[in-house]
Amino acid sequence: MVTRGTYSKGAARRQEILRTAMEVIARKGYNGTTLRAIGRALGIEPAHIIYYFGTREDLLREVVEQWSQDNRDLAKSTTDALDQYATAIRQNLTIRGIVQLYIAFAAEAVDPDHPAHDYFRERFATTSKMLSDAVREGQRQGLIKSELDPDRTARWLVALADGLQLQSLIDPRIDAPADLEGAIDGLFVSGTQSPLRQPPAHSNS
């Protein structure tokens, strides 16, 4: 029987492997990272990693998911979704290897059988909804241009952010966050991003 203590130790070990994989990928990039390199950083054999994650692809999927969760946690410092998005992109480029993994994995996940296919479908849908809701709220407040289609604008921002990050990986002189922030500025009537006021909470009483 698996005891609580054994399960807790296993979960902690799994998290240690995941965090170490993120650190190695951030330094070496997607193509430069092998299970052996991750195992070397931990002082364990690659088979030990496979024991916890099954395959290299499953490990990499969980790296992307953990990175995504870390971005959401970072963004909680602001309740403005457009500001959250720009903050996340700026943070991403401090861990360029993870961004390389994300872009490469997203392209591979076009295949419905890829282990990260469902994750990316959900990620794009969730991010687009978050951004489209923010655009609608900005329009309601009279801050964002009324002629913009919120859903199309959200998809455009997602595509722009991913494309800019790819370009900045190839040419580090490109300031992807600044370009994205400039595009967000262009959504606003004033030509400069303004903080969105939070809509009043609705009472159920």
C-alpha cells in the first residue's frame, strides 16, 4: 500500500525534476536539452525521469503547463487582462529557452495525436477569451475603440505576441514586449493604454 508519506515524497521528487527541467531548458534551449542533461543536473539516470513522467514529450508538456501556470501567478499582481498579457510576454523573454520550447511544441501539437494538442487548444481558447473580454470591457468603458471586433482583436494579439517572441529569439535586438505594448496602445481611443476599471460585482441577493 502507498502511504501518505511515500506519495508526498514522490510528488516532491516529481516537482524537483520538473523545476530542474525548466532550468536546464531555460539555459540550453529546446534542442539542447536531453533527458541525460536533466538527469546530470539532478545526479540521476534518465530512466529515473521516465519513471515519473513516462516520456520526454510528457515531461516537456508538463514544463509548458508549469510555465503557463507561473505566468498566471505572476500576472495576478494586476487585474487588467491586457496589462497581464504584456507583463507575461516581458517575463517570458528572461527565460528564452522556455519560449523556444513553447513555440516548437505548439507547432508540433498541430497533430491531434500529439500529447500537448489538447493543452494548446485550451490555452489558445482561454487566452483569447480573456483578451476579448478585456476588449469588450474597455469598449463598455469608452476607452477602447468601438469599431474593433473583440474576438478578432484577441486572436490578433495572441498571434502577434507569439510571432514577436519568435522573431526576438532569432534577433535579440527586437523588443517584443515593447512592440506588443505599442499594439495594445493602438486599441485605445487615446492612443495610449489606460487601466481598465473593474466592473462592479453583481449581487446574487
